[in-house]
Amino acid sequence: MTTLRLGTRRSALATTQSRWVADRLTDLGHEVELVEITTEGDRSGELLTTIGGTGVFVSAIREALHAGRIDVAVHSLKDLPTARDPELVLAAVPVREDSRDVLVARDGLTLGELPVGSVVGTGSPRRASQLAALGLGLDIRPIRGNVDTRIRFVTSGELDAVVLARAGLARLGRLGEATEVIDPIQVLPAPGQGALAVECRADRADVIAAVSALDDADTRTCVTAERSLLSTLEAGCTAPVGALAEVVEGDDGLELSLRAFAGSEDGSLELRRSLVGGYTEPEALGARLAQILLEDGAADLTTPTTGAAAPIPDRAPHRSEHVS
């Protein structure tokens, strides 16, 4: 095989992630060349909710893949649209980094130590919704920018804290700047957070064979459940969504535990539900939990840009079930 051309965004985090994939492919005996691509999300300084969010960081890279200018594309999996492209294959989902969010705050503070009125920045409606729901009296502000920019908001004194993905800081070697790793009980991560997506063209069997060696079965199973939930919710819910699947040991072998959140962006309304299901049926598990959320009121939740949040029916705050 000739040199694999690997497409990546230009940001420090994206190139670090892509070099990680390239190094593993090199270890397997392949020559790899990084090809930097500028995406819509990189060009625009607008909030992601303004420019569309889904797909803004991957469309240009996918176009290069379709056109044959690159052979392999590496994305943060949480940025990948759930709708399948029949001409592309998700050839590998490598082992996942820790999916949790972290706080980077002034004076080494944790969420619980931030005074009422503290200004916390995040570009994610999912994070904003769950932080508001904690009832800590925080002033949550929308922000954009790379990791450097966001942390600088804190070190400059413009903000008291920001919330970021732990995986990004870990990959950049900056985890020591986090002042707290946030428990998913408080803030569930985005579906697919911490995982990488390695895509190839469906008609390139040679490239697929080379890349598929990087696939991690447990990671793929977990993110499949999370993305199935997100895909099902996208058909009937515009609320901020968090999800986390974990492999657990059941009475009859491996099972999959899936937790999910949907709520209004101001945190006044929230739904948290969970299910445990078969390890081999992650898509069914995700779809079933999404349906429970929709039945319990998620279909009536909307972000502020699309309408006012409607009341949630009076139901139990948490439901756990088992589905095989």
C-alpha cells in the first residue's frame, strides 16, 4: 500500500489526536502523511448553536475523503453526525479516553466551592443545562475557542471557570490544569465524548483492512449505544442531551449500562433515565432509552433558540430498567 493520507483539522487538539492514530498505524507498518484541512467550524467564530453545530467540524474532511484527496479521516466522534453516509465506513473506533468533563477554575476551586454568581463559560448547551440544574447559582456564559483560548478566559480573570472535556486536556498533556473532574452523576458527557472516529471510503477495502486493526470492541459498543440514543432523540427532541454507556458484568456475562440526560438549557427542567441491556445489542438499548425519554417528556423540551420549554409531566425523577 502507498502512503496513507490522513485528514485532520488544523487545531492543536485535532492534530494531536490524528498523530496518535498515525503513530499506531505506523507501528503496524504503514506510512502515514497528515493532511491538514480547514473546516467551517474552524473558520467561524460564531457559537456552534448559531452555525448549526452538527457536522461543522467534519464536513470539509468528509468532502476530501469523498474526492479521494485523503484516504483516512480522523474526527472527534462526538462531532460526527449520526446519519450514516453510505459511501463511508467507520472503520475504527480506537480505545476511548476518559469521557468525563472537567472544571478549570480560578484559585483551584471545584464546582461546589465556586461562590454564588461565579461566571462559568461553556460552548455546550448540554453542559449549560446540567450545570444550571445543579442549582449552584452560577452565571453560565456561552464561549467559543480552542483549549488555549478557553483556559485563558480563566487565567485572565474574565471568567471564574470553564468546563472542558477531560479527554482533550489529557491528549494535550494539560490535565494538571483541571481543578476538578466532574462526576457524570452531575454532568453526563456528550454521546461519543472521549472517543475518536476513523473513517474510510467504503470502496477502499485495503484502507479499511489497515485501519480496522485500531478498533476497540468495548469502545465501539458503548458509543454505538450512545449514538443510537442521540439519533432517536434527534427525530423528536431538540433538548441538550448527555449520554454515557459502560460495560458491566452481569449475572450471565457482559452487559451494557446506559445513562442519559435531556433538559431545558436553563436547567429548570431535566430528565435523567438509565437502562441495562445486552452487550451485543447496543443500538436497541440506545433506541429504547431514547424512547423512554421521549415518552417521559423530552419531546416537549426545546432549546431557547427553537422555542420555550414545555412542562414535563409529573413523573419519577429516575427510572432504571433492564432490556435484553
